Amino acid sequence: MSICEAVSDRMSSVAAGRSEWSAGELAHLAACRECAAEWKLVSAASMLGLGIVVDQAGLTAAVLERVRAARQGDRQRRWVARSAQLAGLAIAAVALLTIIPRGRQAAPVQPLLIVAMQAPAGLPLAELDGAAPAELEAVLTEFDAPTPAGSSLDGPDVEGLDVSQVERALRSWEES
Amino acid sequence: MAAMTESEPRTDASLAAAWGAGDEGAAAEIVRRHAGAVARFLYSSGAGRSDVDDLVQEALFRGFRKLDTWRGEASLRSWLCRIAGNLLKDEYRRQRGRHLVSIEDDQVVDSADPHAEAAANESEAQLRAGLQTLPRLQREVFLMRAQQGCEYGEIAAALGTTPGSARVHYHHAVRRLKELVS
């Protein structure tokens, strides 16, 4: 580092009053026009605006009042945001409570039960929807008629068979 | 021992932490320490004397609002000066380029040696005018260094550059000011 750089680096410290020039530095400043010009600038800048007086008490009060007001505003904004979040959550909860029971009603278990319970009267037969009353009557009459002999379900009377005979009969039905 | 501890000056970092914890006395101490420096920085950067009070208040308000983001890499003073510099830039843009330099007659104070005082005021006015011709970064580096007595490291931290770059900006500023002011 050259003497000019060293002196330049010390200028702000001397200008701020944190240190003083050494005899060697003073001699350099007296001999070096560039360093002398820089020192003139730095010392002038260090005094620039020294006449400005700040009303510290008034300034502190004003700044703190604004900060308090701003913080209050922040709190209000946060409260509004939280309220909106809570309202959203509440709406979502109500919606869920409303939708879930409907979903349960729509679950397949209950309709099946209903169908099973109402089966004799409620079998869905779409082909009968457009049938005339006379045709419906004919269908019902057919349902009421005894099952013809030879049906697999109403075959020979099984009441008189013992257990092994019943099992044999069932096995033969399964195999057929 | 306790008395010695109490008499030790609190660091800016401890004041900032106390302020964060709600201690308004700490805020008052921060204002007491740095408001004058921020005012001088603003004035030297081109703010009119009549605007300085409002600008200092705004700079400190902004500083307190985000004091929790000050990490201590830069000194609190240089950090506040940086905020003030940004504020002045915003103000300059808001006024659509209207030059902010305002050299008022009331800068001349009563003196036993009116000629010397007038010369000093002329010199100050020249320096302020010269500073206005510098690019912003050069001006801020020069003022932080020459006026605020900051080291290159803390200037770099405050201005978001490197110490080497801050040194280069300073020397460019000095070279241009020598031409303009001498």
C-alpha cells in the first residue's frame, strides 16, 4: 500500500475525530497535492450539515406514534384476515356436515335394504311401465299360478328325505 | 459491578432487540443516536433543509417498521442512511425529476468573521452541488465514508456491494469532486 493510499484510508477516522494525524502523515499532506485535495473534501464533507438541528423529542414522539398506529393497523388487518379464515373454515365445516349425511343416505346399503324390504311390490320391471291394465292383469295372474311340475325348486317333495338324501339331491343339482 | 454494567453504553443491537420486545425507551435512544446523522446524510444527498425533518421522520419510521430485518452486518447508522437514500430516491422520482438541491440563505449563520463564514458556506454549497452530480452509489459511498466515518466493509454491507467495490466508488467520487469543487 502506498503512502497516499494509507493516508486516504485514515482520512475518515481523523475527520470523525477518532484519531489524529501523525507527524509523517501531516508531512505527506503538506507535500502531496492530491492527498491534500482529498483531505479538504473529506473534512468538508464531515462538517456538511452540522448546522442542522433535529428536534429529537418531537421526532421520537412522532415516529413512535406512527409506528404504534401502523402496528394497530397491522393487528386489525391480521384480525380481519384471521376472521376471514375462520369464516371460511366454518363455511367448509357446515358444508361438510350437510353433505356427509346426504352421502350416507345415498350409500348403497340403505337402498338395497329398501329394495329388499319392498321387493314383493317394488321390483323394477321397466317393460311393464307402458303395459295396459289388461296386460298387467295377465302378468299378475301368471305370477299367481302354481309353478309347473319339474321346476328345479319345486321338485319332488323333500320333506320325507333324510339328511344324506337331501345332500345327495343338492349335489346332483349343483352338478347339473 | 451492577452499576458498572448500567453505565456501559448499550449497543445498537441490544437497543434494537429491546425495541423489538416493546421497549420504547430503546427507540428513543436509537433516535437520539442516529437522527442527526441521518439528517446530515439526507441534507448532503440533496434534500432541501425544509424537507429534512419530514424525510428523517419517514426514514426512521421505515427503519423501525423493519428493524427486525436488520442483521447487524452493516452498522445501524449506515443501514438507516441506506433507507434514507432510498427514500430520497423515491421522493426524487415522485417529484418527477425536480432537483432536490435547495441551498437556502438561512444556512448563513451569524459570525464574528462574516467573510470566512461566507466562504465556508460557499464551499459547503459547492460541495453539495458537486455531490448532486455524482451517480447515486458514488455519492452514498463517499458520504458514508467521509461524513459518517464508516469502514468499507460496513458501507458494502449497507449498500449491498463488496468492500473492494465500495473503495472503487469512493475513489471515483473523490476524483470527480476534486474536478468539480476545487
